[in-house]
Amino acid sequence: MDNTMREITGRLAGDSYYQIKHPSGLTILLYPKEGFSTTYAMLGTRYGSIDSCFQRSDEAAPETVPEGIAHYLEHKLFESEDGDAFERYSKTGASANAFTSFEYTCYLFSCTDKLEESLEILLDFVQSPYFTEATVQKEQGIIGQEIKMYDDDPQWRVMFNYLKAMYHSHPIREDIAGTVESIAKITPELLYRCYNTFYNLGNMVLAIAGNFQVDKALAVCDKMLKPAAPVTVQRVFPQERDTIVQPVVEERLSVASPLFQFGFKEPGADQPRSEKDVAATEVLLETLASDASPLFRQLLDQGLVNESSFSYEYFEGNGYATVMFSGESKDPQAVAQAILEEVERFQREGIPAEAFERSKRALYGELVAALNSTGSIANGLVNMHLKGRELFTYIDSLASLRLEDGEERLRKVFQRERSVLSVILPH
């Protein structure tokens, strides 16, 4: 088959990989690393839990499906008429897994040898759906148990309470696995419908990183990939306001000490964010709350957080974006207040230039170090591609950030009136 291949080189990373647009429609990203013992492969589709209302390019009207189908499909695809994919992997010695997030579903394996055989298994089962009434019903019980388990999980609850307090109508509010009620509505027909819509190869990407031969990997792709008529899909989301639903939400569960999630809702999140926007926000968070920051030291000295649980992240995707801080604390309100005061001090006095540069160097170092892990590379390639970004462009954007870029993000994202505190208290 005729593959159009281009080499993508990282100016700063001093590394490169190949991007291939396969005739089947699949984008293939190959990152050979000589001398590595492990090879990691990941096949992802741009289909996650938030895609419950969509319109196909070949149809006149949008369709709404029950919540939780993307996750359901991920479970079901491993099964076929004659056994499951895990059994097949056990013969090649590969370690396999899969996950569904808000925006995509990924299937992956790592191996030390027999890459071609394991890759064949991956491309075979993901392209061979097999759903019957009996198997679908059986799965409802299994996933129903999983949902009930998450309902009692404090970490899960603090997160979804936070998202529900922040978002009025965006489906990011809804649990990835759906509800017991929504999954009861799933039928084989619906599964095939969503599968044929979102598992179109034009909507998917395959990344392989590690010690392998490019031509051999492509030969497996040529053999296994089944082209289908290209379909583009438009996600349909309700109009989301920039305001929050409520500033504080509390729930009581069996926890030893209170858990919290505190953060800010970014306005205008229906507009895509560039590599530079994301990088600037990440550096800003690092400057504000890393182990080296005055804020973290203050919280630690006052006994308000502990090192092991306190974390922060920029959590963003199609139609949603928020910066959030999480952890355990005896007084979550005091933590939220301290974060607000430090943010407003930065807004008044400017971001400390030296600390910003230090954070930038630290994050850049982490990114470059991650290029020594085949898992991190494959994850990074898939994640970036499915979000319409590119790995090396992100690394270069980070390296070229200016203090003004951080200041601009600080003004836009961190606003007191759009902050939410979610707390799980002990019974």
C-alpha cells in the first residue's frame, strides 16, 4: 500500500518520529528508539464519555445516545466469538490494557518481543466488534457493579461534585461509566451504531514507540487495516455559560480526613486552546503551587496540606477547561482562601520572573526526560494528536514562553467569581 510518510523533528528535543497517513484513513505515528528493551503501542479513537450527542456527516440530524456507551464499548471490544483478546496476548507475552476518558478511548500493550504478533492482535480485535443480546446484558451487571463502586469512592465523588458545581450543561458533569439507568438502555444495535461512527479509522490514531523496525510495523498495518468510507462526526454540546453553578459543594462519606478540590473555570472554553496556552497555564500552576513555591510552604507550615496528597493540574478538553488543586486538609476553606490570596497577589504585583523561569526549566526537563520512556512517548503522541496538537510543538512552545504569556493566562483563567470548592467531609 502507498503510505505517505513525513518525518517530524523536534528542534529542541533533538529527536524525531514518523507520521504516516495510511490509505485506510488511520494516522500512524512511529517513534523508533534503538537500544530500548520495551516497545509500547497505543491505538486511540476520538470518542469519550462526553460524546453522547453527535451528528454524522452523512446524516441530516444529530442523535443522542445513553451515557456510558463509550466505556461500554471499550469493555466489549476485547470479546469475540472465539474468546477474548487478553487470552491471545498471553501467547505473545504482551501486557495489554485499555481506558476510556472524557474525550477518547485507547487500547494499548507493551512488549519486549513479538511486536508484530501483538500488533496484529490489537488491530484485529479493535476492528472486529461482536455484540449479542446475551453478552450485552451480561456486561450490564458487571459495569453496574463498577458504577456503584465509584459512587462510594471519595476521590471520584469530590471530582464529579466539583464538575457539577462548575458546569451547567456540558456533559463533563456526567460520570464516564454512565449510570445504572443509562446503561440499562444500551442495546447491541446502539453499540454497533456508535462503533461504526467513532471507530472509523479516519477518527483514530496508532502510536508505537520503542525498539522496532518501521517497515515491519507498517507491513502489519497494511495487512490488518480495513478501510471504510470516511465519516466525520460533529459533537453537539449544549451552550455552556462562563459562570459557575455554585461556589461550594460538600458531601459526607467515610473518609479519615476531609478531601478537597478547588479551582477556577476558564471562560470561553468552547474555543480550542493552543500548545502555547496550555504550556503557559502549566508553567503558571507550577510557579504558583510547586514544592518550591511560597504558597506550598505556607500551607505545609500551617499543617493545612501534606506533601503526598497535594496536587494541581490543568484539566481541559472539548468545551471545558479548569485549573484545579486537590488534596487532603483539615480545613479546605483555609486552603482555598490561601490559594485565592496568592493568585490575587500575583495579579497585583506580577508573577515573580525568576520563579516563572525556574518552573519553565523544571517542566521542560520533565518533558525531555519523558522521551526516555516508551510509554510516555506513545501516550504523549496519542494525547496530543487527538487534541489536534503536536508533541514537539508543545515542547518548543514551552521553551519559548515569555512571562507576559503567563500573565495573560493568569488574568484570563484565575477569577474569584468563577472558583469552586468541592469537599468530602468525614461522617
